[in-house]
Amino acid sequence: MDLGAVAGTVVRGAFDAHVTKFTPHTSSSDTKKVYGAQIFMRSPNDMMRGFYTHITGVPKELGVDSIVRIGDPLGTVVAREPMHLHLALVEIIAGGPGGTYVGVDP
């Protein structure tokens, strides 16, 4: 889902998780649809996964295997029209790791 927000709005972790994939924001690599940092996360019980994008200013200590707690700052919304945060939350049905993903497999 796309959540409207002004540039500089702080993005926070929606659930406790660890980072499974991270692509930092490099302005020169931005395209019309793909821009900002991309952060993929998985909950400790493997029942929830999440994907955030259109973020900049990610803390330097955040990367693959970093632990994120609910409410931790992940960065800020990129100043690019239309300004928004893209957030995908995926529940894993029947439990992980052998469960079935609903939505994309981050």
C-alpha cells in the first residue's frame, strides 16, 4: 500500500523483526518507479514479513541481520512526487518456515 506523507516524515518499524534484505538509497540509481532505500524484514516467529521503500536517511547501523523493534526509526520519506511511503505487510499462513505466503514473498 502507498501511504501519503510529506518529505522528511520519519518512517518507523511496524513490528519487531530482523532485516533480511537492504538496498540503500542512491539518488543516481532512482527510476520513475523504483527510488529510495528498500528494506525487507521478517518477524522473529516467521509469521510476518514486511517491505518498505521510498525511504532515505536510513541509520548507518541498519543493514542485513539488524534487529528492528516496533517504533524504531528506519529513515524518512524521500522528497519525490508523489510523496509517499510504500509498505507491504505479508502474513504467512500456517506458520513459517513451511507456511504459505499471502501476497509477495519478500
